[in-house]
Amino acid sequence: MTYQDKIVWITGASSGIGEAVARVFAAEGAHIIISARREKELKRVQAACPDTSRVTVVPLDIADYKNIAGIVTPVIENLGRIDLLFNNAGISQRSLAKDTSLEVYERIMQVNFMGTIAMTKAVLPFMLRQQSGHIAVVTSLTGKFSTPLRTGYAASKHALHGFFDGLRAEVYRDNIAVTIICPGFVKTHVSENALTADGTPQRKMDDAIRTGMDPDYVAKKILRALKMREEEVIIAGREKWGVYIKRFFPSLFSHLIKTAKVT
């Protein structure tokens, strides 16, 4: 499969996994639409692509989910179709539940869950009309199991698994694929931007993130999974074993996660 001349919309494209994915799709010859809050960073990503005329910059705040359809609809109507939606925008957390304000949990769910669903629902009518399409969502290994300091983040990622597993079952007859992508530790700014108990960013990189996978490596793995239309893919180092330990040895997992170093 090739993405030559396909139209691909990528959220969270101003850095990290989203930026790396934008580059691999641009190299494939796709027409990409890149979105995030920071227009300056999106233009930097655009400038780094082989053909800037095939990169459309559409700034949007995924947390402002009630207004997403109004931004998305005219763009797709102008282009005529949408082949792949790559949901990547998100925010993480580093705080104990007992200390975390409800406003922080609300913010995490607005960005990670409601914004992603709103984006998907804005694109879905076009794919149903086409009777084709592919929807991908980047969750996390914490969509499969939770850890300390990430109660809200893990809850939002678990919620995404519930939504997109159900959506897949609803739209397969319409020739629409759904892929859930579960990365482990990736060397991005996610931990620096992670919300603390009062909603301020952590502003430091976790050791596990610092030694994590390179985003370009992850992007290539993602591209391969999407070409194969996989339903779910785990891209991780040794942390991936947490998924299998929890599944087959839940008591052991419970013991290990209580004392694991998760930053």
C-alpha cells in the first residue's frame, strides 16, 4: 500500500510523534494536513517537508472540542475527501490522585478524550460518504494498564480504547479501518508538558522518556502498522511486558507496579 496522493490529517503535529509521522507521510507523497495549537511550530514542520505545497497548516486547539467540526468541515469539503485521520494530540500527567484538582482531570479528558472524539466525529461523515477511510489514534501503554502519578492520563487512554474498539465494530461494513497505537516511552516533550496537581507543567524530562525510543523510529513502525491496517499495535521496549504480565499474572503485576519507577 502507498499513501501517494492520499489525504492525511494529523493532530498534535507540532512536535514528537506527530511531527515524525508528518515527515514519513510527506515522504510517502501524501497530502498532509497538520494541526496543533502552535502555528509557528506547524509552519516549521511544514518547511521541513519535501513539498510544502502538499502540506496544509490548520491550527486548532483540540481542547476546544465544541468548535472542531466548524474548522474541520470546510477544509475537507475544499479538498474533496479524507483518507486517514491520525489522532495524536494529547497531554500527560505527573501527580498523585490525592493532590490533583478536579480541574486537572477535566483538562486531561477535554484534550485526550473529548477532543479526539470530536475530531473523529467531524471526519467520520466524509468517510461514510466515501465508503472508505482509516482512523488511527495514539493512546499509550497506559491505555492497557495504569501506573502511579497518571490516574487521569490512564483513565483518558482507557476511555479511548473503549470508544475506538466500539467504533471499529460499527464502521467495518463501511470499509473504514480503526487502528489503536500504544507506544511505550518515546523521547518527546510529553513529560515536560505533563500537568502536575495544580495544573502547571512538570517542566522536566523523566529519565524513562530521556532514554526512550526515537520518534522517527516510532513513526516508521506506525506507518508499517497502518499500511497493514492492524487493529492494535504496541510499540515499546521492555515496558511492553507490563501488558502481558497484567493479562496472565495480574497479582504479580499489581505487586510490581506499586514499586515500579514510572518517571
